[in-house]
Amino acid sequence: LLYSDEPALRRNDGRIRDTWLKRYDFVEHGGWWCSGIDIKTGKDSLWVCFKGDRPSKDREDKKPIKYDHPPRVDTEIFTLKVDRGTWRKIAKRHKV
């Protein structure tokens, strides 16, 4: 989740700042991770979604954040990667 090169996320030596490591320490409790493909290129996308078993809380309204995304990174369309057999079944079902 913390792959951005933005200076606010990293120290001068390139290490992720402690504040960000602390904010995302909930991932140590597990969860599921989904990555997809870039629909423009068809290649794997760096952008991900993480649903933690013990999700973090929103800083303002204290509600659990169900799906976390990389901080300081533009969002993308979330397109899951499926195998060719599954793709064929979906295409056939929807007559595409």
C-alpha cells in the first residue's frame, strides 16, 4: 500500500516515515488484497485495494475504512484480473 514516491510519505533516505507506518500498522492483522490490470495497457496495475480484518478508522468520523487504497496516489478504475475460462463464461452469459 505504501509504494508512492511522494516526499510527504518518505524520509530523505527513502524510508517510509514512521507516521505512515503507524497509520497502516493494521495490515499486520491480516485481510485480503486485490490487484487488477490497467485497462489502457492490459498490464498489471500497481494500484491495489486492501480490506483489513481489523480495518483502520477514519480520522474525522471514526468509522471503519472498509477498503484501503494507497495514500497519495491517484485512484484508478478497479478491474480485476480473471483467467480466460472465467472470462469466456462471463462473455457468454452477457452475449458479448
